[in-house]
Amino acid sequence: MGEEGAADGAGVVVEEGAADRANVMGAEEVRGSCDACSDVQKIAAFCHAEDITVLVDEAHGAHLGLHPELPASALQQGADVVIQSTHKVLSSMTQSAMLHLQGPRVSPERIARSLQVLQSSSPSYVLMASLDAARVQVHADSSTFLEQAVRAAAEARQQLALVPGLRVLGSEVVGSFGVTDIDPTRVTISTEALELTGYEVDDALEELGIAAEIAGLHCITFAFSGGSTLEDARALGAAVHSLLPPRKAARSTGSDWSLETKTTSDAAATAAAAPPPLAQQVLPPREAFFAPTERVPAEQASGRVAAELLCSYPPGIPAVAPGEELTAAVILYLQNVLQAGGRVSGATDASLATFEVILRKCVHDAKAQR
């Protein structure tokens, strides 16, 4: 389904060291949405046969496995360590999350020691209490709580299917791109029929009181939880229908007309759809982080060494990191994302008219010392 509708598959990254090996992956991996689920069970079986520990970022999956119509969770599929953002779908407060362990491959004591390095010695008991309350709620009545989310999302799919020409991501992607299942509480649509980018649709719906989970160039995703209602789903369908160009709104849903090329932000959106080649590392990250920097105009930044972690969102993957070469392709890509209505995080200058780079002398000296 294009840039945001294609799954990345398993998202496997195997880290090897003298004593430890770990496979770090995401359980739900669709660029620009959170619908598609990877085959954690198969990946875990393969990794465990090679004595590799499996760590899963399941930020959007705290609810998985808690209702008959939901896919199995990463823990249920054999992962050793799973991190879940409990606040995203369940009822805990923002910033609260849980780290789950199972099996003999990971030492709880070692995890505790590692967390001591990262965590505050004065945690928020309000957030911790909200996590406990969410756990109690799910344990007491998970089926009823999530039934409301599943039913509301199903109603939204039905309402959106009535919008002429609108494509809704569904089970047709299962079996492709490494996708083994779809989370029914997430609804992703292509915005081509609306002749708008996902960012523009997001802005328009926000004015109508509807908040999307995430917007991309050519799609937008809506999340449903235990607090969602059928009325919410119907309001979403009506709002999206209202965004149709007049000539398309007049057509019946049964017509066989094909999607027309969208006209809004075409040049920028097309250019931003394809990420640039991977940047080449010039300096190690630590050296780059502590190196002296200067700010230069965008037209003078090509070929310099980046001092910023510049990341377009979605998909949330850095285009360049500190210590890597800032190429003309990276600069153009990031500027096009911004022009198309997307967000670029990490930039000192939010307009991307200038870039923070490492001093040439520092780069030269660092290379000379190797």
C-alpha cells in the first residue's frame, strides 16, 4: 500500500558480542500505522535454536492477547523480554509502561541493575499507581473492556467502507511483507481518494474534534480503546466522507472508477515518500556528540558531518545521526517531509533553513588520529 502501508517484516536486528547475543525487533511494524503484526513465534523459535535472546518493542501491543479477536502477544509467542507502552491502549497514564520477562534466558537481577543506571531513584508513584489500576482493570474484565474497542473499530471500518474510493487496510496484507495478523483495534486508511496527504487529513479532522493516532504522507491511522463508542466510529466515518472532493462524493460506492492521482503537495510528497540512502559514518557517535559545532545554511550543509539526530515522523527512523555525513539527498528528503506537512524531530532549526554540523577542523583532527 505504498510508503506507509507496507510492513517492514520482522524488523530483526541481531546484536552480537563476546558473551551475549540478542534479537531486537518490533511486534507491530507498519510504517505510518500500527496495524500489522510480525511473526514473533517463528522468529523466537529460530533465535532460541541459535541461543539468541529475543527482545520485543511492543509499544502498541499492551492489549494483545487479552481478547479472542486480538492477535497473540509477543510474550504468548515466546519472546524473552517485552516492553509495552501500557498507556497507549490500556488505561494507565501517559509516560507509563511495563517491561515483561519470562523464561531462563534473561536474568531479572541483571535487568534490575541495568535499570538502576537509567531510572530515577524517585519514581512517580502516581504513574506507578495508574499502571497497577490498569492491570486490575484488565485482569478483572479484559474481554468487556476490549470488546468495546473491537466493536467500535469494526463499526468504523463499515462506515469508512461507505466512502467512495476509500481504501481501508485489512486482512489482504496478511501473508505479505512479513505480516501474520492485523490488530482490529487500529484502522488505517489511504488518503489518495481524498486528494490530500495524511497530514492534511489529520489537520482537517482535528478541526472537527477527531484525533488520529498517527498520520503519514499517504495514510492515516485511528486507534480505538475501551473508551471508544459506536457513536465515535460513526462520527469518524461522517467526517472522512465530508473531506471527499465534490465530484467524488456524488459517486456511488458501487462504481468501478479508479483512484485519481492526488494533487495536493504532489512534488514534496512524492520526493518524501522514498527515504534517502543510508548515511555514511564519519565519526563515532560519542566523538560527534562532544565535538564543537557550528550552524550553517542548508545550501552549505551538504558534505558536512551532522551534529543532530534528524528524524522524520513517521516512520520515526533517523535520516542522519551525529557523526554521519549530511548529504544533499538527506537534506532534500527532510525538507520535502516538512513541506508535505510532516514533522522532523531533533533539528535545532525547526524550519531546516540551517543545520548544526561539526567543525571541519575537528573532523580533520579526528581522522588524523586514527
